[in-house]
Amino acid sequence: MSTFQKDLLPVCDENHEHQDIHAMKQSLPAEDDFIEAADLFSLLSDSTRLRILWLLCHNEACVCDIASAINMSSPAVSHHLRSLKQLGIISFRRQGKEVHYTLSDSQAGHMVHKMIDSIMDREDL
């Protein structure tokens, strides 16, 4: 039996019409896309990073200001910012020696902003 034929076999014993598994597999995004999404969700699972992201959704700020706002050391904040920059969720601009951070104007940045605002605005939390 060919691989293509195996893909078309039912995946369960239920008596109902099954989807075309081969077509489903063809429609899946690339594995790298899922890895990137998992990396994003992993970063968002940290409450400190969420606090930083909330600040950057609503303000442009330097490391010192972020650290002061969340009662954390500047090196610790820098560590979190580096992770967020690597995925392109935040962007930065230099002004002299200072670096100012904000949420990036990207699809991921907009999605994160909507998610954070919708979660934080819920009254039942």
C-alpha cells in the first residue's frame, strides 16, 4: 500500500465520513511556523515579560524606567527585553546613549497588544 493510500485511511473506527487526510496535511503551515508560534507563546507564559509588554504596549520606555516601574533590576529587564527582541515583538530606537523600547509595529506585536489588553480589561479576572 502506498503512503498516499495510507493517508486516506480512516484514523478511527467511528462510522462517519472522514476528511481527506492528505489534503489536511498539505494545508498545514510549515513546521518552522509552529516552532515560531510556540516560541512566542513560551515567551508570553512569563508574568514578568507580560508586565514589560503591557508597559511597552502603552509607553515607550528605557530599561531604567521599565526596571523602576516593575521593581526589577536593569540587568534582569535587559535579559527579558533581549528575548522579546529576538522574536520581533518589541522594537527599539537609540537616542544618544539611551535605548528606548516599544512594542513593534508587526503582526505579532499587534496580536500581543490585543491579547494583553483584552485579558487585562476583563472584569472577571
